[in-house]
Amino acid sequence: MNCPFCRNEESRVVDSRPADEGTAIRRRRECTTCGSRFSTQETAVLSIIKRSGATEPFSREKVINGVRKACQNRPVSDDDLALLAQRVEESLRSTGQAEIEAQEVGMAILSPLRELDEVAYLRYASVYRNFSSLEDFEGEIALLRAIPSEKISESKTQVSSPQLK
């Protein structure tokens, strides 16, 4: 790391701490030549490989903008969208890969969007998965109906099991 004051290439780390919700590390450094202190912020770059083969850095804003269209006229706030984008980034980073296919980003959006709003999920999935017929919609709606019934039965089991003991 070059000192911004004297351009010396050597510095020592005085303090490190997480920043930006744990996606970056803020380091306080001291130049070994002039003694000046300065801060740096390090982030692991997450690159998206587009269909054309070009790469670009991951952008939460792009995720939000893409999902916002599916959430039009739905009770979804900007904070909900920001949290969804954060969850998508966290799930992509948890793979441990530095480069992710654009297709995987879309797949990572589906699960948190489904939890957020099922209508928005259906809208997004219909475009993302290229629904071409009424049967595609019916199949997805059937899956949506099946999952909540399982969740309801799970919550009933969790409520009733303490009473059995």
C-alpha cells in the first residue's frame, strides 16, 4: 500500500475492523517512512459474467432495479428491496467464487423474492424463466400453494410439540 503523503510502498497496519455490513475491511495504517497515518478499505471483488462473456462488478443497485419492476403496485418498500439485494449478495459471496454467471444471480434472487412477495416472485419468475404458456404459470402457482401449506403444518407441529412434553 503506497503512503498517500510520501509515496513510500511500506506501511504497517495499526487497526482493522469490518465495514459495510461485513463485506469490507477498514484498516488504519501508518507509513514506516514518514509516520503519517491513513485509512484504507478492502473489499473482495465479486464479478458477474454476463451472457456475452463480458464481466462487470456485482451491483446491488442492479438487483434492486430488476426486482423493483416485479414489485410495482405491491406492498414492498425500498428497505425491503435493499435487504433482498443484501441477501442475494451474501448468498453469492458464500459460494466462495470470485466470478459468478449472470444466470446464478437470477436464481439467487428467486428465493428471497418468494419470501418477500409471492406475486412479485411470480412476475419475476415468469420473465426470468421465460414462461410461455398458461401451464407454466399454473405449475408455478401450484408450487406456491404447496409450500405455504407445509410451512403451516410445520408451525402447528412446533406449537403442539411443547404441549406433549
